[in-house]
Amino acid sequence: MPAEPRPVDLPIDAPGDSPVDPPAATRPATVVPPKILSALARYRVAALVVGFALIVLCIAMVLRYGFGQHWAVAVWGPIHGMLYVGYVLLAFDLAYKDRWSLTGTLGVLLAGVIPGVSFVAERIVHRKVLARQKV
């Protein structure tokens, strides 16, 4: 008669890693509703576009004030403004659907006006929305 298999002893390395609470790799993934996923995808595109557009606007401002090229801001300023309006609308859409806090929503909106910060905010929002944490 074969011997009865013994349970495998798992090393307990991190808090929460025990046979009662399996490691994160084996936990079931949280389910994100499709309407939130689609709003998140739209927001991510808008955040990246506005981030690059703001960097281009900063370059246009250097051209204007450093080299007297007034056309750069005259052309790119309104384009960036319209892109930012779209970013605001898509951020509000995601905030409404995922029920963000007011401070989280305002923080994401503020991230769209500081060069480079929209990229960081997009990563934080992406991680938190997929983990089903409040922004």
C-alpha cells in the first residue's frame, strides 16, 4: 500500500503568506467591470497624449520667450487646451464610474497641468483601478 502524501511545507516569508492566506500569485484576480475598464483605457490614452502635449507646449514656450518665435505657442497653445479639456472629461468619466474621492479626482486633474506628472498619475490610477482600490 502506497504511503499517504504529506502536505508540502510552505515557507512563510512575507506577511499574509500562509496556508490560510495564499500568496498574491495564487489569489484570484479582482474583477473590474467592463464599463470601468473601457473608461480606464480611454483615460490612459488621454493621460499619455496630454502628458506629451504639455511637454511640447513647454518647448513651444521656450521657443517663444527664448527665441522670439511667437507662432509656436499661438499654434500649440489652443491644441493643448482642447486636449486638456478632453483629459478632464475622461478623468471625470472614470472618477464617476469608479467612485473616486474628491481629493483623488482633483489630484488627477492637477496632474494634467504639471509636465511629466500625468505619466506618474496614469500609472498610479491604472494600478489602483485594477486592484479595486479607491483613488
